Amino acid sequence: MGKGAYQECQGVRTMKLFEAQKKNLPYTVIAGGAGFAAALAEILEAQGSDVLVIARSQEAFRAIASSCKGRILVGDCTDMDMLRAANLEKAAMVVAATDDDNVNLLVAQLIKEVFGVQHIVAIINEPERECVYRELSVTAVSPVLISAQAIAGRLLSVQKEDSL
Amino acid sequence: MKKRALLIGGFHKTHSLADILIERGYRVTAINASHPHCLELAQMNGVTVIHGDGTKPDVLQEADAQKVNLAIALTPKDADNLVACQLCKQKFHAQRTIALLNDPEKTAFLYKMGVDSVACAVNSITSMIEQQEFLHGIATLVPIGEGRLNIAEVPIAQTAPITGKKIWEIDLPPEVIIGCILRGDQSIVPRGDTRILAGDVLILISAGKQEMSAIQKLTGRS
């Protein structure tokens, strides 16, 4: 990552953050730039959040999140320097949403223990790893379980309609 | 009952560690995500090999991770090693966990997260190089008893702070003694009132990792 791009990014962030605070918008940091992170960034932004995404590649993220106007910090979201640059202490919430469960687990714990962020959500693709979190007050959300439950719920309501 | 060790990920490191652990009487199980690596590890005598991702609870279950004496995570990814160790500790109650770590900045964090031992190659190599640089041209160090005891050969220059002093005047840690003084072709068994001269070579015996601070004190170099 070029140092120039990074500084520029930081400058933009500071400016935007000021704006956000003026409008009292919640600042949210999303670690990860894959599909789930992109969808979340777009929804949060539409809700009026000030969103910062930490992604490995700016082009790749822009390609899947074309409507997202949020800022991007380009680099590895497990890197301490990268996390320091993200102004985590100002964040209302941090979401660890890479497509690698173990990276999400590491990032969530790192952010909680080292940076003292209170509200952290980690995306867990394989819910069986949830026990690692049990001791920590980190919320784990499993898109797989939620989709499965939504479909099962739909099935129930379809059956009800049919039996009427 | 034989002690049990679980090696998660890694190939070359796992291979060498398995050898050492078997020699020390451990029953070794290796978990590896690569099938070709599994086949090669399975050639080793006395190693049980499980093919799979060692950061998944069901794979650890299959590898009989319950209450292993030692779990060592050797994958190339820090996140995988942390999660593997946490699972072994929290879910399977491993007695002791060791994680390999690439990023030295996360050393304290991993300890805080409950990993018993963090092996960071960068940290170890750095301290080895520091020790080498420090000792280069100053002293020769011979480790004895797996490094618990060190015998060092320390030449004393004119400028050393202890030159001209008597042994009892030198404030050394209790774990360190001057065993012998080589002066020209003489070897002197030192007594409290023996005076150190420039050009002497001290034979230092030290325990408890005190050799570096003792050598610093004797030569005045840091």
C-alpha cells in the first residue's frame, strides 16, 4: 500500500468524521471487503451511518459495492497499524466481516482487548466456532443460520396458508 | 499413561517436532488440511494423522483433543493458530497450548487471550541476533544442560570497569561465579582477594540466564 494513498485516506476520514459528528451520525467500522461487508456497508450508509471499510483492495470493493460512498482504508485488517488508523475509539460499532471466520475471531478479540471497543459484531460462517466467544461479550452473527431460519419460517407460513 | 501432544497444521515444523516429542515419550496426533502432507506425515512411526481443518471443533474432536497435555498450533496464519489454541483450551481443556505467531506486535495479545506459550520467530531471531552481536568479539558462550547453565570466556580489556579490582569488590549476581582466571599461560583459581588485570580472561559460570548482565557488568559494554 502506498503511503500517499493512506495519508490521503486518513485526511478524508478526519474531515468526514468531523462532518459526521456535526450531524451526529454513528461512525461504524467494517473490517473486510468481501460480499457481506459490501452489502452491510451499503445498508448502513442508506440508514445514515458514517461508514469506514478496511479492505484489501479498493477496486475489488468498489466493484461489488458500487453505490457505497464510504471511505476505504486499504490494507490487512489484522494489522495493528491499520487498526490504529481506523479511529476505532470513536466507533459506535465495529463489525468483523471478512470471509474468514478465524480472522473475524482474531479481529473481534483484538479490537475488544487492545482497543477497548465495546460494541463488536463478528460474522461467523460456521456457527460451531461460537464457543470461542462464549467467554467474551462479542456478539457473533451467523448469516448461514439466519438465512436458514428465515427460509424455515417462510416454509411454516406457506404451510399455514395452504392449510387454510 | 503416555502423555499426548496435538500438532495442528504445519508440515516441516510438525515433522521435526513430532520426532522430538515421540523421543520424549509423547503420543503424537497431527492434524493437517493438506492431503499430500497427511500422507507423508502418516509415514512416521507412532504419529496418528487426521486430515482436516484444526480450527474446527469436530475435527479436533476426531483427533481426540480432549485433555491433551500439549496442543501446538503451527499453521502459517496467526488467526488460525489463535482460534485453534482457544478451542483446545476452552472446549477441550488442553493442559498447555503453544501458538506460532508471525506478527510480533500481537505477542502480548495472544498471551492475554489465554495461549500459554507464544512462539514468535521474529522475536526469537531478533534476540538471538542481539545476543550474537553483543557477544561477538567479547565473549564465547557455551550452554550446558539445555542452556540452564552457561560457561563463558570473557576477555578483560584495560578499559573494563573491573580492571584492577579485587574479586570481592565486584558485585555479581548470586547465580554467577568466576570459576577461573586465565592470565598468560597461567590458570588461576580465584580467591576473594585476587586482583583482575587487563588482559585476563575470566571463565564465568552462570545459571538463571544471568550471563548477559554479568558480562555487561564485567566488560562495561552494552
